[in-house]
Amino acid sequence: MSALVLGCIADDFTGATDLANNLVRAGMRVVQTIGTPNAALDAGVYADVDAVVVALKSRTIAPEQAVAQSLEALQWLQAQGAQQIYFKYCSTFDSTPAGNIGPVTEALMDALATDFTIATPAFPDNQRSVFKGHLFVGDVLLNESGMQNHPLTPMTDANLVRVLQAQVARRVGLIDYRCVAQGDAAIRSRIAQLRSEGVAIAVVDALSNDDLLTLGRALKGMPLVTAGSGVAIGLPANFCIAPSIAASHLPKAAGHQAVLSGSCSLATNRQVQAFINAGHSALSIDPSRIAAGDDVVAQALAWAKPQLQLHKGPLLIYSTADPDAVKSIQGRLGVQAAGEMVERTLAAIARGLVQLGVRQLVVAGGETSGACVQALNIQQLQIGPQIDPGVPWCYALSDVAAAGTSGLHLTLKSGNFGSDDFFSKAFTVLA
């Protein structure tokens, strides 16, 4: 029988690995599945797994679809024996006034018959903090961080109580920094007070990892936790699990190296430029050429093949652009159509690169990562060592690779995560 204690539902693929990374760092042995599995955990294979993260691609789909997929994942995790459920969303609280964070949270609460949960995207290691219910990215409010220009989920309000209240029927309250600073007993007391007042969901302030560890202790036994990945650092200790380097061990890496970038975030724009400035080969994908019917996939692979054969080191293929360029393309094609067009193209390029012998692949962007993982027919990921906060290397099997060489080292990076030199650093860490 599996040792599974924590069952996690993530609303995108990079967010799933972000969460899994923090759990591994805290000592949990973690497997990430791509979508809800069709069968139960194999007791022989997964006997020592402490947590499973079910990665969905539900962040930007219709709310009713996101709810249905999340409930399916919940039912599967409960069947595997999960003792606590964790709904993970982005540390920038990516959502629209219609959801999907609120609707999914309420659906999970109903399914678990629980009348209270918390919500906090705080992740200080990645400069995400919550103060008086407001989300900060570094030293600026969320709506001044560049997220106001997000092509799918522009965030124009940093007040999380207000943002979440617009998405749910239940009352939303706040557990502020002064309460958190007094310790886990004070947090539990505040939870009891809020419940007596009819509050069902509480946004929680967190300014440091110490705050997250304190909060983690207060969440022991809570049926449902909703958060970014930061809260994960404080949960394993509740199950008597301590940090261990063995939890992050992966097979040895081999094969060619490549980076695919579909994110248009400020951080990824800097990473692309730093990679180019370091002298690495890079190819820009023009979405307008895809829309015009050019065989961009074949062109990109024709460019990549000789460089891989000459072992010139990691190469980059990217569609990353500045916000004005993104808006121009969306204006011509529509927001959803433009995004899906680029995702399909990069996913097809990912398949081609793996067929050419790439076995170390970095993918930047949540939607791009989801499309690439699906194109590579990856069903699960073993979580390995951290590159930067929230971004680990993973190991997966893909039937796209040549027979006998199916092992693939993969990194799925959220657009806003990572240092400027992330792309180069990733391969150094793996080596």
C-alpha cells in the first residue's frame, strides 16, 4: 500500500513542478502526474511516495471545466489514501473575475464537506509576499509588477481579499501579519474566530519563510489547503518528514540540450536576452509567420539539427516578445487563438527536438509547458534538484524518443520565475 499522505491538485504544469520542488526540498518523495491517472497507484512502484501532485491545465479554461477536472483529481487522490488535499495556484494569483481559483476552491470545499480553508500565494523565496491582504512582487504591488499586462489573466488589483471575494459565494476574511507573528496557536485561534463570524476562506499574510513554517504548523489536520507553492515548505513536518537529499535523486543526464520559451513575462524576456548575450545560438519564432501558414516547425528543426550534430551546446528557440508586440498579435488573431497557435507550434518543435536526440530540455511558460508535456506523451515526472526557487529538474519517460533512450530530463519553468541566467544555469546544475 502507498505511503501517500498529501494529495495535490495544481492548475498548470509549471505550477505543479514548483509545488513538487518545495515538497522534495522538505524531504517528501514526490511523483507528479500529467492529468488525472486512469489507474490506481502501483503499490510496488509507489510504495515510498509521500505526495502526488496531479498537474492539470485548468488555469485559463472555462470555470466549469476547471471545477470538473479538479473534482476528478480529488476523487482519484482520495482513492489513493491522501490524508490532506492541497489546491495549488500561481504565486501571482492568476485569475479572472470569473475564476478559476474561487470556483475550484468552493467545489473542493463542498466535496470535502469542510467549512473553512485558507488562501495565500506567498512565496518569499521568489519575492512574492502578502501584507495586509495585498500581494507584492518584490517591492511593488501585483498590479504594478508587469502582471497587469498578462495576455490571458491580467492582474489589475493587488487586494487578494477583494479579488477572491469577487469569485466566490462564501465570505472571505484575512489573517494578517500581526497574528501570524504570534505563532501557530494564534493562527488557530484566529481561524476559530473567523469561522464563528461566518468567514469560510481566509487570505493569510506571509512575509518570510518563517511565516510559512508557522502557518504550516497551524494547518495540521485541515482537510483542504489552497495556496501557491510556498506553504508547502511547512507541511511535511506535520507528517514527521524531515529534509533529505535522497528525495531529489535523479538518473544521470545525457544527450543534447535545448531551451523552448513561450512565456512573454518580464523575467523570461530577460532570460532570453541573457542567454543570447552569453553567445548561445537562438532562433526567434514569429507568430505572424505561423498565422501566414509558413511551416515554422520544419524551419526551426532544420535550423537546430546541424547545431545539435556539432554539439554546439544548448540552443534556444523562443516566441518570447514584449507586451506591445503580444497585444498587436492578439489584436489580429484574438487572445486565445494567438496563444494556442504558438503553443501548438512550440509543442511540435519539442517533439522534433527530442526525436533529434535532445534529452535535456528546459521549457519556459506555463501554457507552453503544458502543451509540450502533452506533445511528448509524458504521463508522470520524478522530481529532482532545484535550479532556482520553484523550479526543479525532473525525469520522465517519453515514447517520442528513440527506442532504448526514452529517459528525458525536463524543466518546466513558470514565466515569472528564475534568475536572468536561468537557462545557462539549469544545465550547469544538472551536470
